[in-house]
Amino acid sequence: MIGTGYVGLTTGACFAHLGHDVVCADIDVDKVRRLQKGDVPIHEAGLEELVREGLESGRLSFVVDSADAVGDADFVYLCVPTPQSGDGSVDLKHLKAAAAEISAHIRHGAIVVNKSTVPVGSTLLVEEAMNRPDIAVVSNPEFLREGTAVTDFLSPDRVVIGADDPAVADRVADLHRSIGAPVMITDPASAETIKYAANAFLATKLSFVNTIAAVCEAVGADVGDVLAAMGLDKRIGGEFLVPGPGWGGSCFPKDTRAIISMAEDAGYDFSLMRGVLKANDEQFKRVVNKAASAVSLNGSTVALLGLAFKAGTDDTRNSPALEIAGLLLAEGAKVRAYDPAVATVDIDEIVVVDDPYAACEGAAVLVVATEWDEFRLLDLDKISEAMVSRHVVDARNILDREALLSRGFTYQGIGRN
Ligand code: UGA
């Protein structure tokens, strides 16, 4: 495994769990040292247990130099970051550098597997960067969600392999045989597109859900009932139908922009996707407008519950909570935030405290941005005592509306009046 981020580390630990011998390489020396001791730097359910199991069994090891990782390998997985460039396209410098670096050390007959989310043509790009015609390169996109990455790896809906040579694809598919997942073998360009199309569709579904929530508010319908009934239609499906403050994270914002950019480069204006992004930006603003309708934000303190982009992770990359905090600060509000998994953020003006009631101290309005279970169990009387006025914007629809109303709070959820 080249790269020990969410994807490389989960993939490596899971393959070791399945009985393969895995060596993970990362250029971050401190991280490698921590991992060698079984100390996992990210909040990911079940991952630390698998890393320790792999270290104890001797099937999993960590090294700094990628040359040490690939020398004996039959398969080399590229799991390096593919950040967004200024123009929305994908920056492939890490992928090219990793490919060039391993090239001289890979043994004849090995297979290089592109796991990073990369635009169409990247399989070819890795082939060119390696300049090793004897080495096959395949695309094998990941579909792991943060927070449930281990179970997503071990019980996937599908494994997608894009290869020009069916025999090579079969060898990669064999690595997954024991988990009995449906395997789809296709060409590299289709495999690369599948990943973007899946994330673009899911983001579209969520923007649709959030805009339907706005329609529900406007016409006096209840979004919970509307979506529950919609989800019973098998063509729609009941998953990924929860309205919220807008979607975020390290993948959807980057991948939706990348598919727009990729399509544009190929001469297609993906206007639907641009609308999906616009709806998401509007959703962040709608949450702030709800707070502004309750109190004058300028000079007021807002208690923000949640900083992670969703529950179950400590990741704040492109978090809707931070988007909302930024808009609140721009309106002149002071933001006091609490998240059970996040102790610091990059925005200095946000005061991060270590207790939800401390976040509410002196607050005029409470905004729930992340759906942590512990927020469902808050002592509302303590919240009420801590705040200077009783207003709640529940952007995850997780608080007990009736209990809040009975204590004199105003309550605004998403898609329900
Ligand atoms: C997403 C995809 O779900 C994975 O399949 C994919 O592999 C991954 O990106 C990736 O490309 O690596 P992830 O970013 O971990 O996974 O997060 P999701 O669980 O998809 O959530 C994304 C955002 O949508 C979050 O802000 C979440 O709160 C929001 N969301 C999700 C909702 O608002 N409502 C829902 O019903 C589901």
C-alpha cells in the first residue's frame, strides 16, 4: 500500500485481516512510527483493532520508504491523496510522484492498482509515469465511507476492477474472493467514471432531499413522512434520504467539482451537477438564515453543536458545520462550538469547548450541525439555563422538538415546521 490515509490504511488492515501479507508505506515518518506501535491516528470504527491484529500476526507492517514496500509485492496499491486544484480539476502530482518512485523497485509480473479517486485517463498516466511496459496497471476505485470504512471494505456492495487484460483483472478479483462480494470487471475508463458517477449521484440525491425539505417548509408538509414514503419505492430506495445542513467531507465536494471539470474538458457542460453544488451552498445559507430569523446575529453568541462533517468521524474537511460557522462569523456572530471527536479547528475565531453545555454558555441560539447521538440525550434544562435566549436550529432533525417547545424554546428543523 502506498499511502496510509483513510483508504490505504483501511485497505491494508483489511487485506491483512483476510490473510494477505501487507506492507504499508507512507512518507510521514511520525505517522509510520505511530502505526508501527498500533497507534491509529484517525477515528475509524474497528480500524485500530485490525491494525493491532495485523501487527501481532506479522501480516501487516509499516515502512517509510516505498521501495521497501514494493520489492516483494505481487500487488502495489496506490492510495495517495488526489486533492482539488484551484480550477476544480484533480491534482495528480502525488500519484505521478508515487508511480515514478516505485517504478524501479517493482518486480516483473506485479500489478499496480489505482485505488485513489482519479479522473479518466489516470491508469494510462500511471503507466506512463512508471515507464515499465512489463507491469499492468488497473483501476480499482474505493467506495468506503468514513466511520464505516472497515465494514464497507469487508462487506462491499460491489468491487469494481477496470483492466485492459481480463487475466490481470481476475488476479485482482481473487484478492477479494473470500468476502463473496459481487465483482464487476470493466475497462479502466469505465471504472474511473463509476467512482465519480456514484459520488455525483449520491450528492445529487442529497441536494434533492435538502431542496424537497425546503419545499416541505414552504407548503407545510413534513419532510420525514415525505421521504419515508418516497424511500419505500424500490426505485428510489430508503438510504441516503436524510436531510441536513448540506453535504460535505473530503470526497463529495472534491469529486462533484472534478466530474464537472472532467466533463467540461471533454466538451460537455454538466449543468445538472452545477445545480447540485449551488443547492448545497444555498443549504448552508438556509441554516444561517434560520438562525438569523430567530435572533440578530451581529454581536450574538451562537452555540454550534458538531464540527465533524458527519457523526462517527473526527474529520472536519469541507464540513458543513464549518461552512455554517464561517457564514455566522461573517454576520458578526460569535461561535462557541463543541464536538465529541474534534478538539481544534483551523478557524481561530471559533471557540471550541469540551462540553455541550459550555458551548451554550451565553448563547442566543443553538445550531446542531452534526448528528452525534449524544446530542439526542442533552439535558434541555441545563441548555436552557446556559443560554441567554431560547432558540434552536436543528439542522439534523435530531432533537426532541416537543420537549424544546414545552420549555419555551423556538424550534426550527429542516423540512418540518
Ligand atoms: C462518500 C461516499 O458515501 C462513499 O461511498 C465514498 O467511497 C467516499 O465518499 C469516497 O469517495 O471516498 P463519505 O465522504 O465518508 O463517503 O461520507 P458520506 O457518508 O457519504 O456523507 C457525505 C455527506 O453527506 C456528509 O456531510 C453527511 O452528513 C451527508 N449526508 C449523508 C446527509 O446529509 N444525509 C444522508 O442521508 C447521508
